[in-house]
Amino acid sequence: MSTFLELQNISKSFDEETILEDVNLSLEHQKTLSLIGASGSGKTTLLKIIAGLEKASNGNVVLNKQNINNLPPQKRKIVYLYQDALLFPHLSAFENIAFGLKLQKQKNIRNTVNAMLESLGMIEHAEKMPNQLSGGQKQRIAFGRALVIKPQLLLLDEPFGALDPKIRSNMQKLFKNLVVAQGLSSIFVTHDIKEAIIIGDGIAKIEKGKLIQFESKQSFYNTKSSGVQAEIDFWKQLKNEKE
Amino acid sequence: MNRVLKYIYACLVVFPVIFLMAMSFAEKWRFPDFWPENWTFKNWSSSIFGQGDLLYSLIVSLGISLMLASLVCVISFFVSKEIAYSKYRKTYMKLTLIPYILSPIILAVIFQYYFAFTSLTGKILGVLIAQLFFALPFGIVIFNNFWNDKILSLEQLTFTLGATPKESLLKAVIPLSKPAIILCFFQSFLVSWFEYGLTRFIGLGKVKTLTVMVFNFINEANVFYAALACVLLVLPPIFLLYINKKALILKQ
């Protein structure tokens, strides 16, 4: 399969501080890459560079074999989703989803938005304002708002970080289904190893501005620094103690 | 107890307005009489419809205050954004406090030479610019708290959804900033509306706003006209307060 997104030697510094150092990454078409990293590791900066919201100090962002370094975020068709759903508080759930479509001056907005609300299981909440929605419902609307404009690439910055475990699990399934159904390519940032494994087709890890992309999930499991083996040992030990 | 306090508060606000209103219709009201000798529409008819001096002052005051409030809202909205996302935010915000350390009249004395040099003294434009020096930092302080990481993230989100900077401003940022805009407009209007020293000094007494007229009438010991000017001075802020409250309630 061909490479859809390629980052070539991306570096970023703020004043004297180096945030990203020679980052290389590739993502295939219609695949999801899980990106693991602790707070302050540079993952948000990396996503913002891909989205065009930050400029890299060095390196290239290549999307669909085109260098998009100088392309403004409006023209990239790359949607960046934050941990906070960031719904527009003055717009209803329906209007939030319709936001991008109205900018594109599309026709049949009502039908498109209703179809999206239906697929999100949110049709009965269409007229509600964001302050009337739960955390999980807000995140669904945020997904809908991003997916309805059919982006080339979806960047998700710990979107389920603020949700409780049950809703989080439901959202992971919903996300997988939607991404597959729409044939989307995405980068999913998380600091939860389990979530990274469930969501991603591939896994990369970023630490102090340096990125390692694993060849396969298996090579990720086998790498000691991934923390997978430590996690398995922990649960095994717990199971043995219980028995 | 709460109800009693509410009534006391209402009396404190309403009584001066009623008293001033009564005085503006009075003629020959001397101490220790409880009521004036005559009630008359003469004060109102001559100053509003006859000589028209107070009507002119009302229009000038409204013009200056509305223009100033609008200018402060627009300029401070954009300037405060630049300041809020600048790495020198704290330094710039300290600078905005300078007009509060110096009183408006001291500011007027400092700048008077430049106003005279540019022939702006004694002119409405001069008064407007002078008031802007004082009110603009005020607006920047009001908007400063509006610009935070969440607004920045929302703005960036609109860009990734395909919005141009103009679309992002009109469809996301301005609707979100409505309460701050209303507050800024209202406060700036009041700053200008009740401003006396700076207006008098830069306006050389030729720019006759309502506050200038009130003091003129008081100096002339013309209490009935002073009361009339005060009524005109008090009513627009009350009206604005009512609209402001209604807008915020509707928003909620």
C-alpha cells in the first residue's frame, strides 16, 4: 500500500528549547496510527504541524505525495480534534455538525447532517445546546462535525482522555466503525497503551521530541520500552495472587 | 431582610432620579418649602425645543459616547488579542494601567500641547481622541481575559474545518465574545458619558457635553436647569443598563 502521509526530518524549536528533533513518520492510506507519548513529549506540537497550525523549524510534511509545508490549514482538509470536544457553545448539536458544510456552501446540508447524527446515534439530541449534552455526547458531535466534511486526514489529540472507562470503551468502538466506514486515515494520540493497541493499525512512540515508529504491533509488544511486557507481567502477577 | 435591603437599594437608586425629575419641572423652590411654588414645562420646552442648548448637548454627548464605545470595542478587541497571545503579555498589561495611575485630567495636561499643536483643542474630534487615550486601555483590560487557550483552540479548530480568518472571526469568535463586547461597550460608554475634566480641558469649554452643561448650570446657580441636565445625563445609562441586563438574560 502507498504512503499517504510522510513526515521528513521534522524539527521544531521554541526559542532555545527543542520540542521535536528529526521526526520521521509514515502513514498508509485508510489506516490509523496510534501515537503514544507522555505530557510534554511534543505530540501535540507534531499534530499541529501536520494540521498547519504550527510551522516546523525544519523538515517536510508530505500528503498524497505533495509537500504541504506552505499550505494554510483551511486548504489541507486535515481536521484536528482536541481532548476537549470544543463544541461552539452558541450553536446546537445540529448546527455544530453543519458548521463545516456551511463554510463549504454545500447543498442538502440538512439531509447530510441528519444522516451523520443518525450514524452517531444522536438524532434525538439534534436541537440540544452543548451545555445540555454529556461528555460522551459532546465528543460524538465533535466527531460528526469533523467527519461530515470528509477530511483527508483526521488528527485526534487524546479525544477520550476526559471520558469515564465505559463511555471511553463505547467511543473507541464508535471511532473504529466510523473510520472504517468512511475509509479515513488518522493519527490517534493517546497515553494509554491499551487504547493505542485497540485503535491503531500501527503504533509510534514519541519521547522528548524523538519519535520511534514500530514496524508492526508485534515489534511494539516486543520492545521493552513500550511498557507492554510490564503491563502483561502486572496482570499475570495479579491473576496468580488471586489464584 | 433581603426584601428590605432590596427596597432600600431601589429607593437609593430611584429617589435621586425622581427628585431630579421633580426639580426639572419646578420653579421658585426655596428652602424650607416642601414643594415648589410652581410646576412648569418651561425648563424642558425652552432648553430642548426653544433654545435647544440641552438638546444639542444631549446629541453631542450621545455622539461622542457612542462613537467612543464603538471605537474602543473594535480597537481593543484586536489589540487585546495581539497582547494576549504575545510573549510580552504581562509587560503590555502593566502598560495598560498607566492611564489609571494618572487621572484623566493629568493625562489631558500632558497631551494638551500636542492637541493644541494639531488644532484639536476645542473640537469634538479632539475630545474623542483624548477620551480614547483613557478608555482604550480599559477596553483592553476587559477583553484580556476573553482571549484564553480555549478560544485559541476553537479558532484553530475552525481553520481546520475550512474557515478563513474572516469566517472564523464572524462565525465563531465574535459570537463567543458577545458578553465581553457588551460589557466593553457599556463600560466605555459610561466612561465617556460621565467624563468632565478631560472633556472640559481639551474641549476648552466649547464642546458642551451634558456633564459640562451640568457644571455650567451649577456655577450659574441655575439648579432647575442643572436638574434637567442631570435627568438627561442619567436616563441613557439607565436605558443602556436595562438593555445590557436584558441581553445578558437572553444569552443565559
